Amino acid sequence: MPPGSVRPASDVDGHVAAYVAAFATGSSAVMDRLYEPDAVLVPQPGTPLTSAAERRAAYEHLLGFGVPMVAGTRHLYVAGDIALSVVDWSMRGTARQGHPLDLSGVAADVLRRGADGRWRYLINNPFGTGS
């Protein structure tokens, strides 16, 4: 999918597919389209990142491996314009750097529907309750 065509989902059920499509572009700027401006990304337990620049740097690191992400929704709970999304995800393969990569987790994410009707991360916590 061309980077310009990746947009936040208008249906909360499509959020994970939009995220995987954004990840596949390899662009941290495209990834950041799926976040509220004041969103929090927790790339590792206990390390919340609160600015767009911090989020982009974290994604550039992850995207730098060159390994695709596979993800699917386990549970989705919606209350008005807020949703809790529990997602199983993995990245498995050989990294561009030549080493095997085997990352996976169960994300606990909070999404918010914006004024434009599209769903974006308010909190993206890829390792959920992992410590």
C-alpha cells in the first residue's frame, strides 16, 4: 500500500489492519498518523514516550529491522469514542542486520475516535502488562 493511502481507520475494527499497513510502509511519519498528538507510546515496559519525535525515533529503531509485523485483535471494547484494544502481535524473521529476530507481545491499547471519525492511539502499550 502506498504511504499516502494509509490513514487511520474509520471503523475501530479496522485499526489493527491500518497499523500493520502503516508499519509495512517503513515510514515512522506514516506510523505517527495513527496517533493522537498527545498520545503515549510505551515501547518497553516502564518507558512511556510522550512526544511525536520520541515516538518516531522508537519506530525508526523498530522499522530498521526490516521485518514485517503480524497482528490481530484478541479483544475490543468500545465505550463511545474510546476503545480498549487487546492485540496479539509478532515480528519474526531475519533482520537487515543479519541476525534472527523474534519479538512478540500482547498489546493493551487505548484508542480514541477523533472529530474526523477516525480512530487513533491515545496509548499504545505493545507489551501490555509485561514487566
